[in-house]
Amino acid sequence: MAEVLFERFPKHRVEVLGGEVSVEPVPDGRHAEILSDVMHAFFRAGLDDEGRPEVIQRLAIWLPTGPDDYAMPDLSIVDPEIDEHMVTYNCYDPRFFRLVLEVTSSALCSDLTRKPAAYAMARVPVYVVVDRIGRRVMVLTDPKDGEYQVRAVHDPGQSFTLPESIGVSVTFSVDELLK
């Protein structure tokens, strides 16, 4: 079903979480601007330099939550050898993802409930949610037994620094991300 939907709606995001297929329309302009701002910060910090982790948009990650489960995060930081680790259906082995980031849109519930559990089960070290609706940024780290052990919520007026395990130290202002 996911393959059929992907072919039928090529500009939509098709994901399978817990055996359920979801289809989302193309995000709005502000969504894209937030991703650009985040990518620029990562590039300024040196990611994507030769031999360093890479910053990639909409790279599919194979998930251990079901036999055909995968997600397509808005942005990922992956190990440089990611191309050698495709599992199937253009989805990549989660062991080579250092961070996944979602900017909320119409699938807010999925970004805040189903995806954290799926990414934690896949042992993705850092999951970031830029919650435009709730006006906050959540940084989840230390996945263990299908849950993130550390959940930091950052509100407007605050800044936060992502763990250096992603490959660099980067600090973001919540206000700048949500402007």
C-alpha cells in the first residue's frame, strides 16, 4: 500500500509506523525555512565536510517497529558511509543515524507520540522536534528499551545545545527557530 501511495502521490511523505500507513502533504514555506536555518547552522559548525557526518533531508530510516516500518524524517545527521547501508525500499539502517529532526505540521500527534517510540526502538541517539504548534523544541536523547530516557523541553526565550555525539556542538535559539 505504501508503494502504491508513494507512486500515486509523489510529492507527499508516505511513512509506515506500527504497520499503519500515513500520507502527509507537502509542508508549507515556514517549515522549509526552519529546515534551511537548521542546516545552515550545521554546515557552519563543520558538518558535511569531507569525512564528517552528513546532513540530509527526507532520508528514509528503516524501523524495527514492524516488518515494513519506515519513516522519512525532515532532516537527519548520518554517518558518512550511509550510502553503503541501504536496507530495502531506499530505506537505510538506523544504526548509521546520529540525529533525526522533525518540524511539526499536520501530523503533530505522530511527531510527538509514535515517532519518539519508533526512533528510540531504532536506537537513534538524538530526536529533535521543532513544535510549531506548541511553540517549543524538544530534544530527546539516550534511547533505551524503546523510550528516550532524557527529554528536554525548550520554550521561547531559551537556547539549547545539541549533544556533541552528533559530530559537532551546535546551539540554537528557540525564538530564532520559531520566528
